[in-house]
Amino acid sequence: MSRGSAASITDRAPSGDESVDAGSTQRVQTTSNIASHLPAMAGLQPDRPAVVAPAGRDAQGRALWKHLSFAQLDLASDRLARGLEGIGVVRGTRVVLMVKPSLDFFSLTFALF
């Protein structure tokens, strides 16, 4: 996947999973989830932090943080998704995600979508 330079998003779609047909008051329902936006964000803002998680404390007791950028999260979730498909986990397969809250949790969650 080609990674573009950082950019800001200036246009917003209507809230929720709805879009409005121009010139009409009819609302069109679309199927979308947050995971479907990850590749676009990885292209627009590859180095921007996507997920930030606590990583303990330093010697002075200050909180330490670790993060995954949009590009890192996209890459990690794609790799995990391919691995899950390789063992038979495909769309519609029911799974239980049992992992401690961490950066891995987010990678696995996006991989399942």
C-alpha cells in the first residue's frame, strides 16, 4: 500500500452509517464500520498515532506511553487477518477475543473486521 504524506480530512460524511443522496431527502443506508476507515487513515496520516496505551511508569513515577501509528496498526492488523484466514477464521466465524487491554487488543480487533 502506498503511504501518502500527512494530511487533514476536511470533508465529513453525515454522522452514523448514513449518506444523503444529493437532491433528495431519501437517506441511503451503507454498511461501514470503523475498521473500514483504517487503510484510508494509514494513507492520509501514516505517522500519526492511532492508538495510545499505558506502558508503565519511569523511575520518577511518571506515566510512560506506547503507541501504534495508523500505518503500523494497518500493517499489524493486515498480517493478523491473513494469519487468521490461514487457520480458517473467515467472515462470519464467531470468535472470542481474550487479550489484556493493550496495543495487541486493537490490532486483533481490527484484524477481525
